[in-house]
Amino acid sequence: MTPMQLMKHYNNNETEAAYMLNVSRPTIRNWIRSDRIPLPMQTLVEKITGGKLMADIPKALMARQRK
């Protein structure tokens, strides 16, 4: 998922997103600036949102998990 997808899910409210994910607002802003959410956090967001937002798992990692 992208930071923009995350923000759309939380109605572009950084405070709400930070609260729901138990991170600081500066963390949310850093994700937006870098246009990236770390994979471990993406997996957590996927669980928190009940799958409404899906983690972008790299193909190489998925191949390793299948073995």
C-alpha cells in the first residue's frame, strides 16, 4: 500500500491514522514524504484494517515464503 492509500482510508487525517496505528504524526508525515510505508507496518495496517488495505509484499519475498 502507499501512504496516499493509507491517508485516503483515514479521510486524509494524519492524527487519526497515527492514533489508529499507534505511531506518531511525524512518522505518518515521513511515510508520505518518502512515498513508502515499511513492509512490517504495512502488514500491521492490513490486520488493523481487516484487509481493506493490503500490504505490498515483494515478489521475491513471496517466493521465499512458498518454499
